[in-house]
Amino acid sequence: MDKKVSPIGSSFDDFLREEGIYEECRARAFKRILAMEIEEAMIEQNISKSEMARRMNSSRSAVDRLLDQSNPSVTLMTLFKAAGAVGRDISVKLV
């Protein structure tokens, strides 16, 4: 089974699009970055996972899923609640 090789000079984004995984990879990357930023804010403010759950009016397991960088299945509502719980906001726009 021969796999098509992209020509030299093509971008990694083009490769991901050709493989049909561009959006999934971007979503995972954005989720990873947001999880890291929320966790950093929690550390800076000395907020435990239990306290974070209380501030979000959620459960500790929801906070665990939020901070799990490999889990892309987090709703926008959860992200907005988490940002608010650490005194931050999230900006989303189509470009």
C-alpha cells in the first residue's frame, strides 16, 4: 500500500487537511493550551481542584476532565466557567 507523499514545501497544515484530521488537531491543541493556562492560574492563586469545582458550581471530576490536556471533550460553557473562576475571560471569534 503506497502512501501519497506530499511534495517538498507543502505545509504541515496541508498534510493534516489531506489526512482529514486538521480540525481535530487544532481543537486538541487549543484545549491543551487552555488547560495549561487555567492550571497555571490555579497554581498562581493557590486554588485547589475542590475549590475550583466549588467556584464553577461543578464537580471535582469535571475539573479533572477540564485539566486533562488529552481530553478534548470540554464544552465552551465549562471553559467559560473555569476562566471566570480564576478571574479571567475567554475570547472566541471567527476569523
